[in-house]
Amino acid sequence: MDAVLRAQYGFQTKLLLNASRQQILSALTSYRRELDENSNLLIYYAGHRYNDRDADKAYWLPVDATLDDTSNWISAGDITTNIKTIPARHVLVVSDSCYSGTLTREAQSAFLGSVLRLNYMRRMMAGKSRNMMASGGDEPVADGGGGGKHSVFANALLRGLTQTDKGVFAASELFTDYVREAVAGGASQLPQYDVIRNSGHDNSDYAGYLNGMAWYGKNSESKTHAVGSKEANSFGLYDMHGNVWEWCADWSHGSYEGAPGDGSAWTTGGEQKYRVLRGGSWTYIPASLRSAYRIRFEPGDHINDIGFRVVAVART
């Protein structure tokens, strides 16, 4: 899962193996500082879970949890509180564990025809979402059965992430197209996709959209493409990521420390012989398409995935 999210979707991942309560909660808390309102966060939990029916509470059980002592259990309330305070626009929790569905409340997902789908996706990406995709409801779930080391749920989810041909898709579509029937038909559990209760959700959905907006190594067929053949970003601009690297006037510097704060080119200090390129290209992995990612070349270099991004402004 970590490899797919990094290589195919450009996520910056933080992998916690056999994590303790402190490690999990510390990671969640760190996102309150590190993320802003334009960020997307996906939390994938595969592990043990306990539903305390007497207390009417559900818990994740980290590696240092014991059944006879609740001090290291992580309650649904702990998870919800942290998710509510993380400033990211979209948060999706994927939980492959027993009793996962007890965190959610019923939600109505919209599945539209192609005529209305683009407007629906734009609306979903604009709002604030807090959703969970769970391997089952209030029930035990299978640990294996998906081939290799994967559960049935994880196998279905990975197949969807690697095989979907939709450039832009909501997590609810991924769930409906690849997860729900595959898991329910292959195991004695019914997967869930719902809103997380009391989490700050405002009727949006977690949307993956790199394929819909950019040409990069996975989808470019090893060539450049006409500008505008992908969707525009929220500013109405096309191909701001991928297709070709963008030459910048900036000189090369080892960090952003001391960079101009007004958007002007950085043409002091650094190494004048090099110019900065940004945005990634049709030959690169998703991580290179990040806004903060930079490489450098000499101005005389000629390479078939380097060019310019031109914005035309109409004046009256």
C-alpha cells in the first residue's frame, strides 16, 4: 500500500510498523502542524481492534495494548478528535480491522452519470471531508484470503488503486467499483464507506485527481501531449504539473532560505550557471510533480521533456 500510494499517486508517506499508542497519536498530532487547508491526508490502519459493547466504544489496539489494561488503547473518540483538528481539506481513514464500521455514521454517496460527474467532482474537491472506508461493519473480518500477505479487503483496494482508468475519482467510487462486491462476495464481512461521526465533515468526498490533471510516467505513454487535454486546476490553468518541466529564471540554490517573498525570480546568490526547473514531466514519478520539487540544468541543455508553461492574459 505504501509503495502504490507513493509511486502512483505522489503521496509523501509515513510508514509505522508495529506502532505503539504514542507513535500513532504523535503522528496524528504532527499533522496539525504540518498540513494546511489545501492538503489531503489518507490514514491507512491495518491491525487489531476491539469493540467494548458494555461501554459502547470501539478501539484500535496498537502493539503495546493488552486486553486486560485499556491504558494503551486508542478510542474512536481519540481518532475523531485528532481528525477534526487536522486542517487538511480532505481526510480519508482506511481501516482494515474488526469492528471498523462502528466509527462511522450512515452517509449517502452520490454516483452520477458522465454528464454531471465533472461538476460533482469539483464540488467534492472544494468542500471539507472526513470519511472512512472500513473492511467490515460491527463484525470480525478476515486477516487473509487476498493472496500473498494481503487481506481480502487490502487486495481489493490495491487492485482498484492500480487498475482504475478514471483520471479523477472519489473514494466512494473506488469503494463501489472495486471494494464492496469483491470483499462481500469473497468473505463473510460487509465493507463500509461512510462519514466519520462528529469529525467536521461538510458533505464532500476524498478525491484522487493526479491522473485527471497531469501527464507523468504512468499515464503519458512516453510522450508529451497537447496542452489542455487534461483538466484545469482550480485557477483554470492547464498542465501546471507534468507534461514538460518548466524553465524558471531562478538561479539554483540549496534551499528556500532567503528566497524572495514577492514571487519575483531569485537571481542573487546560489549558482548562476544553473536554472531551476519545476513541475515534473511525462517521464517522471508523481512525487516530482509536487509544487515544492525542483531540479536544475544549464540554460543550454536541450532535453525532450523540458519546456515552458505559457499563460495568456486577455486585456481590454
